Amino acid sequence: MSNCVKSVGVDIIAILESSPVKQIILTSQFRPPLDAYCVEFPAGLITEMDETPESAAMRELSVSNSS
């Protein structure tokens, strides 16, 4: 019997870059289970097997990707 535990969740990390300007990026997204909009840090999934966390972060923070 193996002692390994398989993950059943998703790892999420919010990335903030140091800047002399004091600002935080937030996004407003509709969440159907809550039937409401939530204000949150931008986050997302790595969508391709060869996508790096850095490129996923850039994709998520892209202005052209805003909903």
C-alpha cells in the first residue's frame, strides 16, 4: 500500500510585483454559486501542459483578457 496522497484540489497563487506605486490589482467576477459579483485577486489555471507559471500569470494579467 502506498503512502502517497493524490491531490483533489487546485493550487492557486496570487502574484504581486514590487512597485514604487502603491496599488493592488483586483478583478470583479460573477460567481454563479453565490449569485453575486466577488472582488478578488486575478488568478487562473495553467491551461496547457507546457505553459509555465510565469506565462500563465502574464496571460491572466493581460488587459486584452479582461471580462
